[in-house]
Amino acid sequence: EGVRYPCDQCDYFATQPGSLKIHKERKHEGVRHPCSLCDLKATSASYLKMHMESIHQGVRYPCDKCDYKATTTGHLKRHKKSKHEEVSARGYRVSGLMKKMKVKICQVQSFQ
């Protein structure tokens, strides 16, 4: 197991010194990144950037398989996984196209 850096104010352990510093700033020192356009006070610069893009700039990530548009890449990934992928009985991922082909193959085989 690697080096662990304990927080001196709670039970948190970090695997890198930089992670411990960020933890302390967010959880114990109250460091916030305010949005210049609304009342949001983000706990990280990356969250503030995502907020600005999705809320104030209207950035959307379109699905290439349907009309869905996500506000974050993470939401798009979750959408695709839940709506356009299926796990087969053997644990393999099956795409939407394969699902349609599977149905047609099953229907043809049932008539034989």
C-alpha cells in the first residue's frame, strides 16, 4: 500500500499531498469559487467551469444515437450506457444496433 496523508482535522486520508491540500481548503477552510453571474459558490474551480458552461453558456453534449442533449459529458456517458447499451447474459456489452438485429434473428429462428 502507498503513502497516505492524514487530515489533522478529520478522518480523511489522501494518497497525494495536493489532494490533502484541496480537501482542507474545501472541507475545513471554506474556500469557494463564486459565480460572477449568480449566487453559486462552487467548491472547486472545475465545478465552477462546468456550471458556467451548462447554466450560463448553454453548452450541450448531444447524443449521437438519439435527440438527447446532456449538460455534462458525464451525464451523456450515463445516458448512453443506460439507454443505448445492454449487457448480455455472458456479460458482453451489446449496442442498440445489435439489440435490433438480435430481435430480428430471434423472430426468423422462431418461424423455422
